[in-house]
Amino acid sequence: MKSAVPLAIALLASQTSSTDLLSPEKIEAEINTINLQRNLWNLNHIANGNGGNRAFGLPGYKASSDYILERVQERFANEFDTSLQYFNHTFEQTRNISVTGPDGEDVLVKTLLYNSPTPLPGGITAQLIDTPVDDSRGSACFEDQWTGINASGKLALVKRGTCAIADKLKLAKGHGALGVILWNNIAGEPASATLSAANIGLLVPVGVIQQDVGQVWSARLSAGEELVVNLLVDAIFEQRESWNIITETKAGDPNNVVFLGAHLDSVQAGPGINDDGSGTSALLEIASAFRHYKNIPNKVRFAWWGAEESGLIGSLHYTSSLTEVEADKIRFYLNYDMIGSPFPIYTIYKNDGQGGDVGAQALLDYLVAAGKPAYYGSFGSSSDYVGFLQLGIPASGIFTGAGAPADFCYHLSCDTTANINEESLTINAKAAGVVAAKLALSLDGVPPRNKTSVNPRSRMQIRAMLTMWNVVTEDAAHAHSCSHKSQNIV
Ligand SMILES: *[C@@H]1O[C@H](CO)[C@@H](O)[C@H](O)[C@H]1NC(C)=O
Ligand SMILES: *[C@@H]1O[C@H](CO)[C@@H](O)[C@H](O)[C@H]1NC(C)=O
Ligand SMILES: *[C@@H]1O[C@H](CO)[C@@H](O)[C@H](O)[C@H]1NC(C)=O
Ligand SMILES: *[C@@H]1O[C@H](CO)[C@@H](O)[C@H](O)[C@H]1NC(C)=O
Ligand SMILES: [Zn+2]
């Protein structure tokens, strides 16, 4: 008996250490479609029970946050340290919007985030005037496109597409318009977009109508008819508090952190299951898998970002609050925003000179080995990697495409559990898990943070972006990639 005890302990110890050994293959094996789907089902259910969305400033976000916390903060409390990082940002909600056409008919109309209110209760009733269509530069986005147009006291009819909607509304205001009726550049239900909090007070109210209605009104105007229409927007603005969820493995070197991020908020228009329930679910399953390993050489940190859809607010708040010392410890950032698009285009983020090659290569290798046509695409300004790139932190990630042809339900109410390619989501989540494990085991080949790429004013710029948003708006307007937030302002 005496000798049996140390033997049992030795046996136990050797068993524990072998099963405890982290490996990419073990993480890969633990991630499965059923668990990924279950998270999405729950997020969809949360949206359904909270007005159809999980957006910043609304109860669906809190419920989504509770769902994550029940796991990482409660069930994983022995293996993970979790904290909430709070911030305030301007919240806008359109409580009511209507457009009444020239024949007294109610027209289907959609609002945009940060829309301006019209006078209430009657809204604006005014003559409609047309503006020229320019599909190459975008319509009514440049001063010269307004030459000879006196919109004073009128509602301006403008075609959507190509350039930032906020620019159209700014020029409309400058030319005296009381509001804009924006007609969609593609058929179907107009998608949501953001005018951005930075433009509050600079824009006229807008209602987005369907393409066919806009075309008919434009034709009637050019035939010389006088059309009078009504636009009503009942919108509120106020500061609301939101938060990021940050959780990290207790195990691992705190001076060498591998960081995975996905945004937890949706747009107000829908439940956000591909955007970004997909990344949210993947991170949750990867964290669940890491929970079983204690010998993690490099610490793994996960963030579920808040208010991404309002302009990357949560992640910019986080990155702009980091000290130099803390930023140095983050060795690699991986972004997973929209990784389950129904018709996936497997894009791996990689920029020359950003130092993210090791992670990008590992993601690409995994997807190619799984038989997927993955390719490298450059970062845009479209998701939560922006703040990390600005700090010179090596980064990569996966993005499977927003809008047609990859995801027809982008920013729409149909971004539900039906809007997911399960096979793609599973493979991407496994790729993300495998690469997280590889980097957690070894950061060989990952360069230190490139501080020469960091403009001394960069931190101030990130701060400025939180309120001004100029950089991102400009980048997005000039982006030629399929970066998803370039659509979000167009
Ligand atoms: C957000 O604003 C409210 C009201 O001004 C304030 O009480 C709260 O402390 C703010 N939160 C943060 C994180 O700044
Ligand atoms: C929205 O505005 C329209 C037009 O004024 C009005 O008929 C309708 O009752 C309003 N709806 C709500 C929910 O306030
Ligand atoms: C524009 O139209 C308004 C009202 O129709 C008029 O008062 C104003 O003088 C016009 N402005 C110019 C520059 O023509
Ligand atoms: C660091 O960034 C600068 C500016 O983007 C670039 O010129 C340089 O090659 C980078 N250095 C490394 C080691 O990647
Ligand atoms: Zn997104």
C-alpha cells in the first residue's frame, strides 16, 4: 500500500501530462458543427426575443453578452480570467420612418444608422427634384454633380451606390435640400448602412426606397411632372454604455499573447448570425477547446467586441487604451468577422510588411489542405483589426465575404441561422483553432511589433477615429477590395 500511492500518483501525473499536451490536432478535433450551430441558434433566439437584433445600445446585446459570460466567466472560471471593458458611444435609433408617394401611397422605406429626424408629427412634405445618375463616381457625391441644382426647400431624389451616402446627404444639405429620398441601386429590400456618429448635425434626413420606385419617380420627373412627397423620420440620439468582453487563458506567458477577436454586436436591421455570430461562435468553441490544456506556452486572449457596427468602437477603444508595454505583449492578432457566408469566398488577410505572414500562411495552408480555394486579400478598414494594425501588431484573419454574391443577407433581417454555410463555418473555425494552437505553442517567425510602422500620432489618431471617423470613411470610400464596411457606408 505504501508503495502503491507514489505509483498511482506517478501514473496519474504521466497520464495528466500526456492528455494535457496542447496540440493543433486536438483543438481541431474538439471543434464541431453541432456546437457551432448551437451557439448560432442561441444568438438567433436572443435576437428574436429582443426586437430582432443584438445591436449596440439595445437589450439583444446585453443578452448576447450574458450568453458568452455564462460560459467564459462562470463555467470556465478555473481556466480563464474574464473582464468587461466599458465605453460610451452615441446611440441612434429610428423609431419611425415613412415615405408617402405623390399619389398618397405608402412606400416601403428603410432607415440608416445615425439618420436625422424630420420635424414631427408631420415630417417634411415638399416637391421632389431629381439629381443626375453617375454610376462610375457615384451619384450626387461631388460638388460638380450638383451644378445648376437649386434644392432649396425641396426633397432631393438621389441614386444609391459607389460613394458614401453621408457625402450625398452633406451636399444635399449644402444645396438647401430638406431631405433626401435615396433609391436603391440594386433590386430588393434596401440594406442597412451607417452614416456614422461623426456626421451628426451635418446631414439631412434620408429615407431609402426600392430601386423600381425610384426609377419610376425619376422618369416621371424627367417627363416634366411635378411630384410632392412626404418623408417622416422619428429618430433619437443619446449616449449609451456598451462593453467588450475580454477573456484569457490563465495558463501561458503573459508577455507573449496570441489574440483572437470577433464582434458580438449586430446591426439593428437583423440578428447578425453570419455577421458576426459566426466569428462569435467560433471563438467560443476555440476557448472551450483550450480549456482542456494547462501547458499553454503563450497566453491566448479572446475578445468579443462591442459596437463594431457603429464604427469599430469597442476595438478602437481597447487598442487606444493600451499602454506601449501592453501593446508590445500582444504578439499576434487574428480577426474573425463573417466566416460562415452562404457562398463563401475564402479570404485570408495579409499585408506586406505587417509581419502577419506566419499566421496568414498557416490559415491558408489549412484551408487549402481542406480543399478550399483560399487566397490572400489585403486588410481594408472594415473590421476590428484596424486598431491593431495601427499599433504595428502582426495580424491576419479570415473573411468569407459580405453582400452579393457571398452573402445576400448582409446587414438584413434574413441574416439568420439559415444564412450560414455550415461546412465553411466549421472548417474556418477549425482553421482558427489550429492556428491559435500553433501560435500558442510557438511564435517562431513572428516579428516583434513594428514600431516604425507606427506613426507617433497613431494613438491619437485611433482616439480621433472614435469621434471623427475620417480615416476609416476615407479608406472605405477608396477601398477596391471586398472589405465589408466599405458597403456599410455606401
Ligand atoms: C457613460 O456615461 C454615463 C453617463 O454620463 C456615466 O455615468 C458612465 O460612467 C459612463 N461610462 C463610461 C465607461 O465612461
Ligand atoms: C409612424 O408615422 C406614420 C406617419 O406619420 C404614422 O401614421 C404611424 O402611426 C407612425 N407609427 C408609429 C409606430 O408611431
Ligand atoms: C433657390 O430657390 C429658392 C427658392 O425657390 C430661392 O429663394 C433662391 O433664391 C434660389 N437660389 C438660387 C441661388 O438660385
Ligand atoms: C515596418 O513598417 C514599415 C512601414 O510600414 C516598413 O517600411 C518596414 O519594412 C517594416 N519593418 C518590418 C521589419 O517589417
Ligand atoms: Zn461584421
